[in-house]
Amino acid sequence: MDLSLTETQKAVQDTAREFATRVIAPVAREIDEKERFPREILKGLAELGLMAVNVPEELGGAGAGVVSYALAMQEIARACASTAVTMAVTNMVGEVIAAFGSDEQKARCCAKLASGEWIAGAFALSESEAGSDPGGMRTVATKDGTDWVLDGAKQWITSGAHAGVMVVWARTADRATHPGTRGISCFLVEGGTPGLKVGRAEDKMGIRGSNTVPLTFDGCRIPESALLGQLHGGFKIAMMALDGGRIGISAQAIGIARAALEESVRYALERKQFGKAIAEFQAIQWKLADMRTQLDASHLLCMRAAWLKENKREFSREASMSKVYATEAANRIANMAVQIHGGYGYIREFAAERHLRDARVTMIYEGTSEVQRVVVARSLLT
Ligand SMILES: Cc1cc2nc3c(=O)[nH]c(=O)nc-3n(C[C@H](O)[C@H](O)[C@H](O)COP(=O)(O)OP(=O)(O)OC[C@H]3O[C@@H](n4cnc5c(N)ncnc54)[C@H](O)[C@@H]3O)c2cc1C
């Protein structure tokens, strides 16, 4: 595996880094404090091609590939994890539509997501009683004439209040005839469709500038053409999308961890106790060394998973390994960053506490750490 970056990958990384440093980082604290959905920043990301990095150019995307996407995600998350998760879900939605959509769906949705005309996309799989086990979903889609009618509720939907389009999963066949996950289909629902109600935004520990809402579908009528992929074949689409999404969340965690490490190095060199910089104490040096080592390991796992996906190889296990390691490492790293900052790590004035709060969710969404281990173990045992 060649770890050197192509011209395109380098250009995407540089573009994302420049925008993140100049535009996003200065307002990241304010986005977190005010729980502000960063609309103008998302628009800026779209203008740079970062809302559809791995969507083919002919559909309006950047067509820059999975490695480029993972690199860009790291840069954005380093500045603001809230912005990064919104970008991650929108990229995932664009990729799902590009991969499984009809020509009409691709033409209608991909360019709007890529250009920022639709400020975000949403991925509506989880329900209040069906998180790690989405096959247990209760939302149903029933045929009425040529339309589909959606009834049910989704939980924890990122950007649900702002999304131009959402990918929604629902049961289309009875469990008796289609047991397990076989009777689940996937639909495209545009924001503002009658019968779709957006609930109150969750008050979260971290990524507070991202929007997380419950959605209710109450007789929500959508045309036959809203079906994405095969009838009853939706679960496979969800699993494939999540495999790819896990690379994005690994990259998000790496970005957060990088910011935590960089701030720790800076602080350790500046802060003096016992008449010298705390960086001179071996206890601090070892923390920094551990942080850097775990960060690099995370990055290598992430790059391997991205490279495999980009080169159309099997990548599901590697994506899960990358996610479980990178997200747990990010939590350790962010925690060590708070420790290195001492009391100042515990207050809002320094970014260390935000990084720790932001890192926490990466071990939960797009499949918990436990679920990633289930995926890895299953691949070893079957
Ligand atoms: C901020 C945020 C944003 C989110 N955004 C989205 C989104 O955009 N779209 C979407 O569809 N969902 C989204 N989610 C939902 C997220 O994917 C779920 O929260 C996650 O999959 C876990 O489901 P759960 O919360 O129901 O926990 P549960 O599934 O109830 O799990 C509870 C605990 O049990 C463990 N557990 C469950 N099953 C097993 C098992 N088989 N083996 C071992 N341990 C197990 C879990 O790991 C966890 O520790 C979001 C969640 C959050 C917090």
C-alpha cells in the first residue's frame, strides 16, 4: 500500500485544511456554545466540493475518492466536530443515492446535495426501540394506489430539521412472510413533505452545533418513484452505507484527536510549574508520546479502510476495526489532553473540554464500539 498522496488527495486535504483553519476554527467554540447549526459554513464546504467528495463528477460531486474524503473529514473535524458530522452524513447520503438511485433520483438529488442548494442530507434508520438492531424497526410503508404511505417514527436523526432529502428505512412486508431484515425497503423523502414532522432537537453532551431530532411519519405520502433500490432490499443498502460511513466517523475521531494533541503540545510548552515547562516532566512527555502513537495507528487503519473501499475491495471488517480503534483512541487522547491542561482543561475557555465532549459520541453513532467488535469477531468466526 502506497501511503503517499496523489495530487487530487493532496489538493482536497489542503483545501479542507485552509478552509477549516481560516473559516471554521475561529467560530467552533461559538457554534458549540450557542448550539448553532453552521449553515454558512456548510454552504462554503459545498462550494469547495466537500459535501459530495466521493460522488461522481457527472452527478455534480467532486469525484475525488474515499481517501480524499477521509482526509478532508479529518481536517474539518480538527476544527469543528459538529460541522464534521453534518458533512459526514450529507456525504453518506449523496453516496447512497449515487450508488443505488435511479437515473431520475440521481439527477434530482446528487447535484443539490453537492452544491449546497440542499444544505444537508439525513439518514433515517434508527428508532427509539431499534438502535443497534435496526432490523427491529417499526416504521412501515404501505402501498396506496401508486403511492407509498409512511407511518412511524425515527430517532436521533442528524440534520433532520434541515435536510433537503432524507433516506428513510421502513418495513414494506410482514415479518411472517419476510422474517428478519428481509422486508425492509429504503425511500427518499424530501424535507417538508406533508405528514413528516420534525421533533424538538436533542440537548446533547457534545457536537452541539449539529442537529439531532426525532422524526414522525404520520400518513406521509410519497410517490412510487421514491423507492430507492429494490423493494424489500433496503437493509442491505443501510449496511453498505454504514460500512462506508464508519470510515467517515473514524476520520472525524482522528480530526478531534489531532486537535486535542496539538493543543496539548502547545500548552505543555507554555505552562510552567516548579520553575519549568510541564513539557519537561516525563509524565507529560509519555502522555504526548502515547497520544501521537495512537493517533498514527488510527490514521493508518483509517487510510487502509478508505483505500480498500476506493479500490473496490472488501472493506467492512477494516472499516469496523478502524472505527472502534480510532474512536476509542480519540476518547483516550481527548481525556489525556484535559489532564495535561490541568484545571484549565476542565473549563470552557480552553478547547480541551469540547474535544472530550465531542469525541464521546463517535463511540456510539454509526454503530457502537460493541457493534463494531461484533462485526470484526463475526468475520473471524464465520
Ligand atoms: C448524536 C447522535 C446522532 C445520531 N445520528 C443518527 C442518524 O443520523 N441516523 C440514524 O439512523 N441514527 C443516528 N444515531 C443513532 C445511533 O446510531 C444509535 O444511537 C446507535 O446505533 C446505538 O443505538 P441505541 O442508542 O438504541 O443503543 P442500544 O442499541 O440500545 O445499545 C445500548 C447498549 O447496548 C449495547 N449493545 C446493543 N446490542 C449489542 C450486542 N448485540 N452486543 C453487545 N452490545 C450490544 C450497545 O453497544 C450499547 O452499549 C445518532 C445517535 C446520536 C447519539
